[in-house]
Amino acid sequence: MSTSEERVGSAPAGALRVQTTGGSHRSGLYGSTAGTNLARACTAELLGTFVLVLAGTATAVVTMAGAPGTYDLPAVVIAFGLALTAIAAGFGHVSGAHLNPAVTIGLAVVGRFPLKAVPGYVVAQLAGAVLASLAVWAFHGDAAREVARLAATTPSPGVSTGRVLLIEAVITFVLVLVVMAVATDDRAPAAAAPLAAGAALAVGIFIAAPLTGGAVNPARAFGPALVSGTWTGFWAYVVGPLAGGVLAALVYDRLLAPAEAPSTDDGS
């Protein structure tokens, strides 16, 4: 398929997006140029994932401590959502601000991210999450690890691993579908993309937190699990988001990206 490149006025300066002949608009997330300056992009992914996991899990650890005057579930959801919004706005033009292996692999499957860059991105995301968990442990002491388990995601009582798999797949599907829509398609307002991504993450955690803890991200699940040694149902927190992310990327790329709203023009 032939392609033509065009510079998009709403994207960051120097960002190129590629438009396919079928009407789908292709680029790295948030106007980034996928695959360039890989070492620096991976550094941005590490730092971005560190901030995301630190913000959410540090808030969750305080919530789980149950001390008077501390946070509750909405505070945890808001912390995750605002962190993603801020990082997407700040780092989106550098690395695409994936911050999530499900996003990276989903983009790679549909050809919107180079396969050769996937290992570097995923390792950076996992490392950022581990460093964030170590930071939460340092901030709050041994009780954060031994009592709150660094906010590691585990199934709630009565929730099977199969249900965790389904729930995590569905909420990650929603997140990645929104990210694909607002951050890879030139027709979406560029300024709204970070806010939409943060809101989608917040909605997903609101839905899933009482049942699964709401990982929506294998890296977010991995960091606290590794540092706290909490691995209950861990495989579902990897397989579910990856499956949901890949499916969302395929649905948007194959079905929604080429679509146009019905026209009122009768052709006369």
C-alpha cells in the first residue's frame, strides 16, 4: 500500500504522521515519531512508568493502611488518571508515553510501532514499575510491603483467576481503544488526547478495583508483585491486559480508523 507523509499542524513541531490511502492516519502516539532515538525514548518510558506507578500505588498504600483522614478509592483512581494525563502531555511527543506493555504490543501488532523497539520499551516499563515500588517501600517503610503489599493487584475474595482475566482484558480493551482513537488519528483533537487517556484509565480502575485491584497494565502489576513477593493470580494480570490491548488495536485499526461519519450531502 502506498503512503504519503504530511506534517500535522496540531502535532508537536517536527512530528510527522503518515496517512494511508484508505483514510487511516498512522503515527506514533501523541505525534511522536515511532522508533527514533530509541535509547532516549526508552528512558522516557522508564521515567513515565515510574511516575504513573508511584502516583497510584503510593496513594493506594496510604488508603490500605486505613488510618483516620487518609485516602479512599476515588483518590487512588484520580491519582492514576491524573498521572497518565500529565505524563502523556509531557512525554507523549518523546516516546509516545505508552507506559504499558499492552499499549506497546497492541501498536506493534497493527504496524503502528516498530517490532524491534518493543523489547526496549517493555523492559523500560517493567523497570520503571519496579523502581516505583521500591520508592513506595522507602517512603512508607516495611509496613507498606508487609501489610499493604505495595498495592499489588490480587483477586478479591470470591473472584476467580478466570474472572480476573476477563475483567482485566475488558478494561484494558477500553483503555487501548481510547488511546488508539485519540492519540494515533489526526482527526481527533490533539490537545484532548492526554486527558482522554487519563480519563479512560480512571474509568477502568473504577470498574475493576473492587474485583481485581484494577491493574490495566502488566507493568503496574509486575512492579509491586516483584518487590512485595505477591504473585497471586499474576499471570491473569499479564495475559488479560495483553489480550485486551491487542484486540482493541485490531478493532480500531481495521474497523474504526477507516470509517467516516455519515454525510448529509446528498451528492447533488
